[in-house]
Amino acid sequence: MAKQKKQRYKTSKNKKYQSEKQNSKQSHPRKSQETVTPKANNRSINKKNHGQRKSTIEVTCTGLTSEGKGIVQWEGKQVEVAHLLPGEKAEVTVSKKGRFVKMELKRVITPSEDRANRPLSHDNEGVGCQLYHMNERAQERFKQKLIDKQMKTFGKPKPILTMEQPYYYRNKNVMTFGLDNKRQIISGLYAENSHQIIPMESSIIHDPKADEIIQTIKGMMKSFKMQPYNEDTGRGFLRHVLIRVGKKSGEIMVVLVSASSVFKGKNNFVKALRKTHPEITTILLNINDRNDSMVLGNQEKVLYGKGTITDTLCGLEFEISAKSFYQINPVQTERLYTRAIEMAELTGDQSVIDAYCGIGTIGLVASERADKVIGVELNKGAVRDAIRNSKRNGVKNARFYQGDAGEFMVQMAQRGEHVDVVFMDPPRSGSDKAFLSSLVTLKPKRIVYISCNPETQARDLNYLVKNGYKVREIQPVDMFPQTNHIECVAALDVI
């Protein structure tokens, strides 16, 4: 895309980029637990499966895909099998309909030494944890290999920073509610590439208390006559439950995502829920009456507490709302931010831009080592949160502005202003060329690019390299153990 784009196009693309930032990266990676695609009901799924021929065969895994699925050869085709490792001999179920072939692991006959010593549980653990079957050493090798391959054009990445205790790390949990074939209420995650809900009561990456609260809510629904929402019929009430946990503060937020603002018996429901879980500090009702891919709607009511929680990150205290973008693994986030700021080589006299800053996390953390920090964010609510977080922590050298970050940087360049460092942390889809063009126009001395998708990051790095920058350092961080997702920081210097 040429540098000079029509203003209308650039604005719309940057706004789309920023909107995605507010609703992405929470699950991780990924068809995330927060992202919803158009649904297919059980009836349509059954129709799709009608006519499939099934058989059971033995196969040997020859490799892994970039998503961590096993690769097997069958009838001249390369077929993917989830939770299978290279060298393993296994029994799989084959479903074939026309040219479409699907294999599901039934049992491992000859396990690999890389297999974790924990069988998949009745809680369908593998639905949200694509690498659950790998031990920690195997996960580390797998992710390092992926990063090395994606970034080989730009240099050799540093060894990946792994997590010492890679379990129960998520501070945000979203479960979807529905009915099973027996009309019983279930909660869980969507099966891959479908909207069939796979029941799940717990996960080794979820906060245990969050899982417990969700199960309590599921158990309360019948007595309070709360039906899960059905998008096909337009009937029902509860769509999702979102839980946020302050890992250091201990504060807990419960968000009931409903299809309607009419919540009969809400006071009694809140009272009963808090009686069982007095540790809950705030409860909200979020109304999502739309038919799109977002979990959270625009309307929100506070049913109990102040409507936000606080948590501490890198020594600073942040106020977090239901819609706030906040990294899901605080332990690894501290390591990620520490490395990103080190790679920025801040010495106390630089000017810094935190592009698409959200609630101001990395900008405020960096402020201690910078002369001034400018945060830019399109979402008004996030800007208010960032300003409030700045005051909460007594930060005097940070300013936050509501607007499009790309346009903001172009305007700075037109005024002859300069900046030393730009931090950018786009959604999984990466940045668009309009934003990157704006970045090149401002031409900061250094760019620190944080990404949860090395593939789109490599694409964007290629653009920046072609437009006057050189990649100096690449640091992968395992922010999402047990999943196939990786966070990566790249530092670029202007040539």
C-alpha cells in the first residue's frame, strides 16, 4: 500500500485496528474465549455431519503444524490430528464426507517422551489448551522453533522466557452458556471452528476461583428461572459470564452478559451469589442485544460494588473495568514489560508514545525511565481509565489523548515535533499499512513492537525494514503456557 492513502481509508482502517485492540488478545490467541463467530445450532451441526462415514485406524505422527496439531499421512493426504506428537503411534477415528477428512485421537498406542504425564480430563481440557498434552520442555522447543522460523529474516531471536509455574495464570475467564441435547444448562467453550459448546467445569490455565464462581452461577440459574440465550430463536437471557481476578489485590469482578436489560430477581440473585462467594467485590450486568462477534455489549449496569477492580503490575496500581484491555497473565506480563522497556534503552531523557495505550499500562510503567510519555487511544472509556491510573500512581510526566494514533503521529510530524520511542501493541491481526505509514512519517528513533501473533508481526516488521528501520533484537515470551500462542517483542532502530 502506498504511503499516500486517502484520508477516509486511513482513518477507517486505524479505527478498526484500535477497536480490535480493545476486544482482542484475551485468549488468548486464538479463537479466543472472548471472540464469537456466527453460530450454528446443534440441528445444523447434525445436518452437516449427516452422511459422514466413520472408521477407526492406526496412524503414526510425522510432524507438527504451526498450531501444534499432529500431522499424519493417509490415502495420499496430509491430515491434522489434535493432541498427537511426532513419532507417536495412535488409534484415531476417521470421518470422511466427500473430499473432507477429519481425524480425532482415540488413544495413544506408543507415547512420545515429550508427552505430558496427564491424560485429558472429563473437563475437555484440550479445548482451550492446544498444547496440554506436551510437557514443558516440549512446549518450549515448539514455540522457540516457531519464533525462529518466523523471524529468521530479521535475525536470531533470544531464548524464549518461559513461566516457572505455567498453571492457573489467567486473570480473565469467559464462559458461554447453552443447553445440551437433554435441555440441561451447560457452560463451556466453543469447539474449534464451530459454535457447539463443549462443557468445561475447570481448566489448568484458569483461575480456580473464577471457575468455581461460574459453576455456582450455572447451578443457580434453574432456581432463578434464568435460561441461556439462544441466538436462533432469540429467546433466553444469559449469554456469557466474564470473570476478572486481581491476582495481587484478590478483588473479583463478575460480569453477567445478557440479551436483555430486564433481569427479574436481580437483587436476590446478587445476594445469593455473594452469600456463596463473599470474595466477589463487584457484579455487573452487561447487555448485548446485538448479533455480532463481540461478547460484551455497549450497555452496562453495576449491580454491586464500584464496577471496577484494581490490580498491581510492575509496582503500579491499575483500575480495570469490564472492557479494559489488560494482559491475562500478570506474572509473564511483568517480564514482558521489563524486557520491552530494556529493549527501548530508556535513559530518562526520551519522549515516548504509547500507541493505542488502552488503560495506560506500558506507558505508565515506562514513565519512570522517560522524560515524557504520550498515550493515544480511540476508546474514550480507556482514556479515562488511563488518566485515572496516572493520577492513582502519582505519575506527572504522562499525558493521554483520545484519538486515532496514526493521525496523531502524522499531525506531530506536520508540526515538526519529534519522538524518540514508540511502543506499539496491536491485536492479533497486526497493524495496518495506514498506521505503519503514519509511524514511518513520524520516524521515531526506536520502535518497540509487542505482538501476540508472530506471523502478522513478521509481516509488519518487513514493512518497517523496507522503510528505514533495522531489527536490533527479538525477545519471545511464553505468555500463554499450554496453548499454541506466543508473545514476542521486537526492537527496531531507524537507519
